[in-house]
Amino acid sequence: MNRPGSALSKAITKTSTSGVQIPVKKQSENHIPKPDEKIRERDWVASVILLEFEKSATASKSDTLLWLAYCYFHNGDYKKAINIYDDLMKKADYNKELHIYKACCLYALCNYDEAKRECAKGPETDLYVRLMFHISHKKSDENTLITYHHKIQDTTHDQLALAAIHYLRGHYEEATDIYKKLLLENREYLAINAYIALCYYKMDYYDVANDILKGYLE
């Protein structure tokens, strides 16, 4: 799984998570941006500032808190995101998927045992499966890894998770095949080129990796 707050994710602040270029409109000097504008631009610091202001002005509405936790996570402030999820889970009718979101934060903090326990408290959503899949790899639990591998579907997010596992296990050709297929199906997902370049680099095809990376950066 890609770690939010990494150098790669921070370097592409004008793209969406899929790598789609987002047109930035010229704003008037008096324009006050809204949080959703900054979230689309992946400007997590600005998003947090705006959402924290909104939080103080709206008596901590659940939607605002969820978006704030989302931005904290993507900015690498995992403990702050966990604090919000813990507060939201104090409500009697809270959404059980919050356990999975909290588990993602624990995974990012490398607390894999705790992440597994927390994730198990939530419903088995697609995100649940992807997270358990990656936790199994980190814990070298081959039996559980195989179990969740069988649950991976032919969706973009699931296939990206599978490609990441192949990469982490040194199966660079398999990872490249998945990335190339996804890129053919989603040509606007430009960031996949960077992952393909990494695979070729790991296979010692340095010239190929360099050419792909140059094309992506241009």
C-alpha cells in the first residue's frame, strides 16, 4: 500500500490520487477557498486549516470530523486521525467502518498487530480485505495472505493493492503486468508510470526505467 505523506504523494500536489491532472482556476484575491477545493488539489495542510476552522464554527459535525481525519491521514498525522476516530466511536450508533479507518492509521504507524485487531472489528469491505492482505504480508502470515488474495477482485483499487504486494515480494514482472493493464484501462492514471519505472529499475533495466520516468515527469 502506498503510504500517504510520502515524498511521492507530496510531490504531486496538483493531481488526484489516480494521477489525473486537476486544472487550477485562477482565484480572485478575495476568494476564500473551501475545504473540498483544497482536498481535490491534495493540499492537505490548507485542507486541515480550513476544516479545523469549520470544526470550531459548526460544533464538530461528524462529516467535518471525518474529512478532517481523512486529511490528517493523508498528511501523515496518523495519531491525530486516530484521536478523531476514537471520539466518533464513542457514539452509540457509530459507523463500524471507523474501525477500518483507524486500522489504516495503525498500519501506517507500523503497529501491525494492533491494526489487525482493530480492522477485525469492522465489516468486511473491500478496504478491509486490502488492509488485511497487506497486514498478512507484513506479518509473514502466508496462510492468511492466501485467504485474502482469493478475495481480491478485479477492481482498480484491489489490483493496485495486489501489484504492491507483488512488488514488495520481489515479483516485479507480475507487478509490471498489472500496472500496464491498469494503465491501458485508465490512461489518465499517470502516476502508474512511476510504479512501472520502479519495477523496471528493480529488474536492472535502468534505461527503460529512466525513459518511462522522463515521460511521466514531462
